[in-house]
Amino acid sequence: MNFLDELDWRGLVKDVTNREGLTKRLEEPIVLYCGFDPTATSLHVGHLQQLILLKRYQGQGHHPLALIGGATGMIGDPRPTTERSLLTDEDLQKNIDGISAQIKRILFADNNPVKLVNNADWLQGLSVFDFLRDYGKHFSVANMIAKDTIASRLQTGISYTEFSYTILQAIDFLTLHKNENVQLQIGGSDQWGNLVSGTELIRKTLGHEVEVYGVTSHLIMKSDGTKFGKSEGANIWLDPEMTDAYTFYQFWINTSDEDIVDFLKRLSMKPVEEIKELEKAFVERPHERLAQKALAAELTELVHGKEGLEAAQRMTDALFSGDIQALSVSEIRSVFANSFTHDVNEDKTLVDLLVDTKILPSKREARQMIQDGAIRVNGEVVKDLEFVVAKKDALDQELTVIRRGKKHYHLINHGSKL
């Protein structure tokens, strides 16, 4: 199995401009690139497939470039439905700094580091006359409006600004080919039209004998039809300040059995045979969630580092065992981010607290659950009906965790005493 065949097996090849030619060309090191527009301060897990693809080429001895769209980010790749909101210069720079740091963290650690480039270096100085004369004349309007990203917007409307995006991306490929000897561009399947625009511009300006390539990969989709990359309706970001290691780890742990093998093939750097063995073990013992645990560990360490992975696993183990006293207050808040939170400004008996916060509907039921050992306070079973939940006994004198039954957690924030 050659490298391109392996990518195919992993579900990472959809369209190729010249598969036979590229297969041959990949026998020797090639310079390739993938673009990332700074539309937010952070990339999210949907970007991982392309980042890890660069890492795969990197591991094969090829030379990857990651392009930051400092100029194209001012415009935005056309979305299927509506125009993008234009970014201010300040927001754009903040986004560039954020995603650049993430790309470096993931791809700079290898002996064959990725090179980071910014298309603002060559596009921002381009005059409108040079744009029209040197590049615009090579593009047919009929061909441009036939591209999926533009055709989908013809009925709802598309500005000339976003209509021009494909030309700017083609200029990127041409510029990188001339300056960095880039011969391959990769991207998601939604980038096919832009990739083809680049290869065509190179041949029209430099000659048809020039051989360059474009490869797209299937976008990651969940089997139930919901959008990949969200948990509880929120994006899973690659910035640790926006998505902590525990939440990131749990996102992969909670991947459905129907999706996990596909995600494992696409996103794990494990060799093919190791993935096949893992798949076999997963099929035989799905309840152990071996595939989910393997992918969660690998990707959490990739994005959050070894310390982040260890913290996420420690927090997961504490939640499973109920030993929450092993965690810091910030870690507890992370673990129970989706649990009910109650602000309490005075010490109360456990019975009163359970009723006043509406954890339980009545004192009779509160007393019964306490006597049955169904209430835990900071991980410890409490059966004393006179037990007082006090700020001085809280974790860091700040937080008390009440567990009702096996799965229902409530956080008590202790304010100042009245």
C-alpha cells in the first residue's frame, strides 16, 4: 500500500487532479500546502483532519507549508448561504496570532517542521489594476459561477468581494509555486473549486508543461447527520482557553460507536495494522470503548500536551470513582460544567440545603435519601440528618459538590455569610 492508497483507506482522498501523476511524484519529497483562514481566534476540531494530513505528509519526508489567510481572511471563503461579516484589522490580527500558535504547537515539534506563511505578504500590496490585468483575464466568469461554492449562492446573492475569493486563492498557489516550489495543495472537499482554479492559473501563466496537483479529502460527517465538532451545541476549539483538556478528551470519549472507527482512521497517526487490531478489539468488546479511549488519548496529547492528557484522565477517573477531593476547584468546575449550580450565602443543614436549592422537593424525601446513603457531600456519603454544609468545610472554602444518587451532581457556591 503506497502513501496515497493509505490515505484512500483512511477516507482522506475524494478528488485528485491527476492521481497517477501524483502517485509517482510522491515517491520523492514534495512541497505542499494547506490554507487556514483566520475567521476566529481559534481553529476547532473540524480543522484537525487537515492539520493531521500535513503531519502525515511531514512524516513521509515531504515538506508542508501552512498558509494563514491574513489577506483572504479579510474577505472570507463564500459560505453556502450568507455573506460573512468583515473583520476589523484588530480582530483579524488577534485571530492570526491565535491560530498560528495552534499550528506551531501541533506541527513544529517534528524534525521536519512545517513552514508558516501568510498570504497578506503578497496579496495586500496587489493593486486592482495588476489584479485585473495579470490574473483576472485568466478566469472565465462562466466557469467561476459553475463552481459549487458560488453556484449555491447565485439565488440568495453573492458580493463581488466573495466572488473574487477563488482568484485570490489561485494566486496563493501560483505565488507559493514560484517562491517555495509548492507543487501540491490539499484541502477539504469544499475546496475543490479553489484548488482547480490554482492549478489552472499556474498552467495558464507558466505553461501547460508545469505539473502541479490538488487533492481533497472527504469532510468529516457524523452518522446521525448532526454536525461534527460540537458538544452540547458548542464548538470544540483547539485553544485550551476556549476548550479545556477535560472537555476536549470527553468529546472523543463520547463519540458514538457508529462513528469512532471512521474518526480513528481519519485522525489517528497509528499505523494501519494497529488501527485494524484496535477495530477488531472494539468490535469484540464495544462496552470497553477501547477505540474511543485510544483516539481521545492521542488527540488530547497532540492538542493539549502530555500534562493536559494526564489532567483529563485524572479528572475522568475521579468522576467515575467519585473521588472528587483529588481534584482542584477549577478542575471540578470543568468536570461539572453542565451540572446545576446554586449560590448559597449561609451555612445550612444538609436537609434544608437540599430543599432550599430544589435538589429535592421535600424535607421528607431529603431525610429518606440521606438515611438511605444516596447523598454524597464532596465524595463522602452522609447519613447524619443534622449534618451542616458549611463554607469552612467546602473545597478551598468555596465549593461543595452534592451528588444525588449515582449520576446527579450539584455545585454549591459558598458566598459570604449573611
